[in-house]
Amino acid sequence: MEAAYADLRARLGDVGLMLQCCGAPAHWAGRREKIGELAGTLNQRWRELGEPRIIAACPSCVSMLRQELAGAEIVSHWTVLRELGPPEGAVTPQEVLAVNDPCAARDDRMVQEDFRAMLKMMGVSFVEPELSGDLTQCCGYGGLLNEANPELGKRVSELRAGAVNEDWVTYCVMCRDLFAKSGKRALHLYDLLYPRSDEAASRPAPGYSARRENRVRLREGLLRELWRESGEHVAEPHETVAVTFSDKALEAMETRRILKSDVQKVLMQVRETGRYLVNDDGRRLASFRPAVVTYWVEFEQDGEAFVVQNAWSHRMCIKGGQP
Amino acid sequence: MSVIKVPEADVSGWKCAACGEELVSMPVELEYLESLFTVELPACPACRFVLIPEELALGKMHQVEQLLEDK
Ligand SMILES: [Zn+2]
């Protein structure tokens, strides 16, 4: 992301950066009030910035922003790059890749063509899957399927991921990560344009906690290094809780949508109040309800450091003074 | 209101660290989306710290949450 932004600044001049959700997940969840709120903020910021042209790389962002910002010119990053040509340092893999159009690009012929034109310009050999372009198939994320019905989402992911023998190349980060999560090698076009590793295709999907932390770090890094602003993220008390996780705990947290920060809140509660359960076999167990969900964490303690073995949650609230 | 009993809540070997008491089965009130249930659950007799085992949270409790959400 930082490399892509640096490239746009170097070749286009004045380019600002807006780090904000386009609202697609809220739209898919039917949260209309949330979309209205978000569109209001977006419109206001866009006007304050002098109504600039907006460049977005994610096809879902492009289509959402076109609905929310009436009158704004929303252009795909791939269209811009097609005009500029690939940046210096872009790499061309030796293998033949298979192209994947994300759902949001299904009715957007222009972005489908820009993506393929970029690959051709870079000398990348590629094949089309059976279902492609206007008939492309979902990766399992669209409409929040993967969140609303994880079992079905997983089946859809595996079906699409396994539809080709080649490694995938796509221009949607959710497609890329869901393919990776189902064990399929997959690249985002950014991996070729702004390479950071030779083994990008096998990079594991980051998971919920890491994705969130990456976003925080990106903002902090840019504020500090690019804009010289002390937007230093002030660590919340729970973020200072030292914690490591067993593989079992990490897997449970990912499937149950429990963040590292949720676990840290439970453990901070343990540290502050000393309220937890202990088993004859040495296991320890604590709960905490920061907002509406109650989180349970099974852990061991090694001095100040916590080793987490398992975690689960429920929404039902325990009455009567439970932490 | 009658007390609901759940076999998943039959856990032994747990003690409250703060009070040093063995957990005992007792009626506990659970609330979700304006519905109130009384369920027999293991809890500390001194401070009433309740244990919701993993099988219960992910099994029966989750089913009831979904039923209430769809109502
Ligand atoms: Zn107690």
C-alpha cells in the first residue's frame, strides 16, 4: 500500500490519501443508517479537499464510492496505471497465472480490461478460468457470506480457489486472502507491481487480528514518516498485556472471530482483579464482557506473561456481577 | 420460572482463584435480547463467578442466541 501510494505521488504529483472504509460490509449487512452516516462523512471530507478525483484500487470501493459520492469522479487504480505503465521494480513471474475477476468487477468491463492490459504490458502469461469476466464466481466473501455462514463460505472459497491449476492473480484483496486461506497459491496484482517478497503467492492470509493491526501500523507509519505528525497511537492499557498463543488458540480465535485485543482485555481484568477460575490440572480460565460479547480465555501464567490455550465467546449476558 | 439444566455444565475440578472455593451448581440468570433464563450452572458460592464451558457457549447457548436473533 505504501509503495503504491509513493508511486502515485512520484508520477502524478499531489495525491492525498484517505484511509477509510467504503462501507461495503455495512451495505451487505443491510445497515442502512450506517451507510448514510458514512456517506455523509465521506462527502464532507471530499468537499473540504476541493472535490478531487478519487483513485481506488479495490473494485468494491470503486462501486460503493460511485454510489455514495454523487458528482465525484471515481477512477480505478488499474485505469490510472494502464495510462502510466507499470512502475519501476515491477516483476514478471515465469509461471502462467490464472486471472480472477472479483464480484464487484462483474459489470465493470473497463476495470476487467485494465487489469488484463496491465498484465500484458508486464509480459505476464495468463489463462482465463471457465467462469470469468461478467460470469465470474464469488470467492466466498461477497455479501459477507463468510461471516454470516462460515461453513458455506468455506465451501464457496474452496470451490473457486480450486477451479484452476495455475496460481491465481487478482485485483481484490479479499479474493486473494480467501484463496490463500483455503490453501491455494494466489497473488494480488500489487504483489507483482510493488514486490516485497519472492514468495508472495504462498503468503498466508493475515487473519482478523493481524489485518486490524496492519491498518493501525500503516496509519502510524505514514503519519510519522511521511507527514511528520505525531499521530502516535497511544496504546490502550490492555494493549500492554504481554501474551502468546498456542496454535490451537490462534485457530479457535480465527474461526470464532475473537481478536487478540479482546483476549488482552480479559487478561487485563485478571491482572487487575485477580478474579479467575483455576482447575486441579493447572488450567486457568477467565471471562470479560467489554461491550456486548462475553469472552472466555483459558490460559497459563509465566510470571507477568500469559500463554493462551483456548478462547470462546457468547452473547448471552450473565446477570449478577460477572466480570 | 423453572430452572433449566444442561449436561454440558457438569464440570469438575474448577475452583475460584479469588475465594479459594470449589464451584457448585446453582441457578444463574442469563439474559439476551430481552429474554431471561434461569439455568443451573457451576459458580463460586462466595462471589458467584460463573463458569460457561466451551461446549455450552458454542452449542446450546449459541443455538438459543440464534433463535432469539431470528425472532
Ligand atoms: Zn469466588
